[in-house]
Amino acid sequence: MKFGLLINEGPYNHQAADTAYKFARAALAKGHEIRRVFFYNDGVNNATRLTEPPQDDRHIVNRWSKLAEEGGIDLVVCVAAGLRRGLVEDNLAPGFRISGLGQLVEAGIEADRLVVFGD
Amino acid sequence: MTDTRDEIDAEEGAGVVKKFMFVNRKAPYGTIYALESLEVVLISAAFDQDVSLAFLDDGVYQLVKGQDTKAIEVKNFSPTYRALEGYDVEKLYVERESLAARGLTEDDLLVPVQVVSAAEMAELMEAQDVVIGF
């Protein structure tokens, strides 16, 4: 099955980003395709390379970057939501790209299921 | 000729019309969810999709008439709901139970809506291809 993922909450503040990541890994392990992961609302904060959690904690941003590198997953950050929150090309972590909301609608059209991770 | 055209459409996803429902559950101000939901709604309409909006819980407050946000220095975006018709977004469903629980009626709302029961709302959601909740 082709999945699209939408993440609406920021890392560490909310479980949504962790659950979405676990879902993506589990879906890939079962042979499904992740068509795109779209970051919106505070979810855009999953994409900042300035993130530096304590060493004994999971690194949510690096985890996404690694997923993109290993699985060729398309990680897209909403440009408008990003600009509001100070997320721009300069502080974008590897594996992410910035684009418009049309990419979310397109994911909804092309995927068999769009799964929303939010509050 | 027709076959070729169909193949191209299938490949690019062009011409596909899915039923998108945006579910609004939160008050218009206090958090950004309502505003950023509206932004996606406008984009999806530009993609010529079959778009509908659902309002439940505190989300029904998004449609209440006479919003005045001056004191909180936040933009009053409620006029945008009136503009939705111009984007061919005309299916606005409001849950009856959520209105009643807040002492509101259809007359308190700034746009024409269809008031539906929670059970009817569930059926509407069941009929969608994509449900995005904010």
C-alpha cells in the first residue's frame, strides 16, 4: 500500500512525531511504500538542524534524516508554516525539502491512505 | 487516443478527484489550527478536489458571527469562510450536538451550513477518501 503521512505537531513537545516515525518504519518493514511525509503546523520543527537534545534522549530530527537517506523517503516541510516559525533553507536538516501545501494535497490524491499524526 | 490520454492521467495523478474532508475541532483563536486548516482547504480547492468541511466540538466557534479579535491582536480570518463559495467549497457540515452543547443555533453562524447529527457526520466521514483533522 502507498501511504502519505501528515505530521502536525512538534518534536519532543508531542508524541505525534515519534508515533509517525514508528509508523513509517513499521510500514516500510512490511513492504509498504511511504509516498511522502509532510510536515505542517508545529510539525515543521521536526526539520530544524539546530535541534540538540540531551545525549541520553532520541534524536528525532536525525532519525528523520536517516530515514530519508536509507529509504529515499520524500520529507516535505510546508513553506508558509516554516516561515512563520523560523524554519528556512539555512537551518533545514539533511533529507528535508521545503515546498508548498500543494504537496500535501498531492500526497492525499496519490496515496492509498493519508495518515494524520496530530493532537 | 483516449487510451493514451487515460494512461497519462493515471501516471501523473492528473484528473483524479478525491473526496477530501477537513475536520475542524478547535476554537478559532488560542491555537493556530483553525487558520492553518483554512489554508489547506483553499489549496485543495485549487486542485479541483471534492472538498467538504466538518465542524465539531469547539470547532463550531470558527463559524460564529461577529468575531472581533482586536483586543488579542490576531487577524480575524472569519470572513474567509464566506469566500469559500467562490472556490466551489460549498459543503460545510456542522454537528448538531456540538452546537447545542454550546448554546448555539444555525442562526448564530456566518455562512449557510448543513447541520447534521453525530451519526450522520460519521457516515459522511465514512464516505471520504481523505480525512484531515485539525
